[in-house]
Amino acid sequence: MTGKATGDTESWASTPAVRRSMQGNRSRDTSPELAVRRLVHAAGLRYRVDARPVAALRRRADLVFTRAKVAVFVDGCFWHGCEEHYTEPATHRPYWAEKIGANRARDEDTTERLRAAGWAVLRVWEHEAPDAAAARVVAAVRTVEPQPKEGLT
């Protein structure tokens, strides 16, 4: 909705603190994602960022290796219900239980649909060591798409 005549926009957030909190929850370019991307890039692999692996599927992966058909999702422990680190919020428990449950169901559905379309799907948790996660990604891509031999580029 539009705000004052100056062109300011009003937020539907309940308070300025809630608005700041919501703005801080990025959907892309998170710290864990950037760390993994840097290492994968340093390994010589190129990828698309925040892209749909399958156009008809309205889901976006964090890293997409189109030629190798590998989709990588870097999942946050809270938002995706990590078995090790998810803690239920103290307030609005029914809301969060439903929200996180729906996120997990959507993640499973996305993985199933992409695999049915011939894609390899990797899910990386934000708590994973970036170098270990990047090594998994590089291995998956290189298994499907071998690198050219030296001198043949």
C-alpha cells in the first residue's frame, strides 16, 4: 500500500522491530550460501544463482548446474526444520509448527519432482562446514559432467 505523498511506502508488519526482523531474513545470498558459492566457484565450476531448474516448476534452487542437471539448496536450520538445530519458538507455536511443517513438505515435494525430471538434488544445511558442503557439490557435478582433460580446452 502506498504511504504519504512523498512516495514512502507503509509496511504491513505489526511493528518497526518486526519489519526489521523480516527484512533481515534473506531468501538468497545468505552467509552460508555465499560461503559455499565462493568455494564451488574457486573449484572452477560455474552455475546459475537463485534459478528455476525446471521452468514449469515454480521452485528456485540456490545453485543450478544446468548442463549437469544438479540443483543445490542451502537450507536454513530454522526455516527448514533441521533435525539437529531447529528449536520451536516460545510464542505462536501452532503457527510455527504449521509453517515449518509446510516448508519441509514443500522441500520434499521439490526434491521428488526434480528427481523425477532427471535432476540430482543436493540439500546443504546452514550448519554444515562450507568446505565439506562445497566438496559434495563439486563431486556431484563432476560425477555427472566430467571436466575436460588438460590441453584440450
